[in-house]
Amino acid sequence: MENRIPFSWLESNGWLVLSGSADALSEIRAQALSRVNADGAVAYVSLADDMGDSLMDDMSDLGAPTGYIVDIENDDNNSIYERLQGAGMIVIEPDDDIERLNKLMSQTVIRGIKDALEAGALVLFEGVAASLAGEHIVRQSGVVAKGLKFVTNTYISPDTSSILETSNAEKVFIAYPETVFIGVQRGSALVLGPQGHIETWGDKKVTISLGSDSTDKNE
């Protein structure tokens, strides 16, 4: 990566891991675990049909410490906050519906994640969740909306290798021409850490493009 990065991210003592969709053959989850304090519990936020059972089994096989599910749809706010902010690692496993995930990311959930990051936690955003971590998302209707803005001035597209592969990028750039496109392919992850630290994991197939520049830059 070059020293000058055309976007910024939430300042904290922790790590944001923006991954393509989960892949059983990928090393992303294992690498994320290697970056986590062994004393910290793992909080799982899952919208998968099995409510995170397969995710927890996979993480256990990889040697994850004690973990628990955080039901952001049904748990009370106090429980959600305490279980998120106290985690050493948070894994967000979405379904394919970014609007559903966005609606469930309440201020309590966001505050719990931010406080965990400030304490040094690692947060793994998989697939659609990685897109939501950016500043802009595109609804199923095609309308450009606000993301969580953990990574500012960006549109993050999981499982995409080029700005030309998704019509959603064009929608974002029409509304916000200076937006930076970040494409993260399956099996790869962009990792953003304290003091501007940036890495790529897995297959390292991450593409960054300026909205005003149709030429992709593979990192």
C-alpha cells in the first residue's frame, strides 16, 4: 500500500477486518484469531439461517476462545451492549440482506462495537457486513444510503474484483463523485488498525479505486 491512503477509518486501539463472504477454505478467520488476545471472549452476531451454529463450530475448530451469540434482534439493549463491549473479538456474519442488517445495527450495537474497538478488540465484518462498514451503501431499491461510516468516504463491495463489476458503484459515484471504491474478493480481507496501520490478508485480492478514476488499483 502507498503511504497516502485516500480514505480514513474509526480511530481506536482495535482492528477492523473487512472480508469477502465467508469461505471455508479461507485463512481470514484464523488470521483474525491470531491477532486477538487469548483472554478475550468472542462475540458472534449472526443473521445466518442456523443462527451462527456453523460459524461457532468453525471458529472453535480454529482454536477460538470462549464465545457467545449476541442476538441483536431480540436481546435487550443492556445485554447487547455489555456482551459486545466486553468482547476481545466480534464476528459479524450477515445474510444477503444489507437493509435488514442495517436496521438491526442500532445505536446500542454501534456503541458496543466502538467501545470494544477502543479497548483493543478486533471486529471481523464478513460479506455484506463489510459493505455496511463503509460510508455509503446501496439499498435493494437502488437508492444510495448511509452506512455505518466506520470507514469514511468509501463504498465497499465484497466479492468484487473491479469497479466495473457492480452497477451499485456507479450509483454511489453519481451521488458522491469523490467516494473511494474498495473491492474485497472472497478469500481476502482489508485490515485497518491503529495509527493508520493497513494490511491485506488471505489471497490479498483487494482493489481500491477513486470515484473520479475508472482505473482500478490492485493492492
